[in-house]
Amino acid sequence: MERRDAKTMIDQGPIETPKRKGRPSLDEARLRQQAIGVKLRQMFDEVVSEPVPDEFLEILRRADDKASGSR
């Protein structure tokens, strides 16, 4: 069976393996978990780098003004 790293698994898709009975190997399961982790980190990085919408910033400013005014 061809060995692939997590990045390769994401880029190329699933491995074509012969049908066999039983569970996938432990190495295969770890590679899948690693690939999921890589993809989740990529998605998180994309979300973190998105700008905060102006409407949300305005809501936060109003909440800060109310909090500082009530002290």
C-alpha cells in the first residue's frame, strides 16, 4: 500500500485500497486524524484572518460605552 502524509491525503483524496475484512490499520487511522487536524487548522486560520464586520464592532463599542457609563 502506498504511504502518504496528511497533506497529500487532503490534496489527493482517499486512498484506493483493496477490500479487506476488519479494521483499517492504526497507521491509516492516524494519517486520517492528522489530515483532519491539518484541514481544521487551515479553516481556523482562514476564519481568524477574516475582518470583523463593522456592525459587530459598533455593537461592541456601544456595549463598552454602556459599561463604562454605568461605573
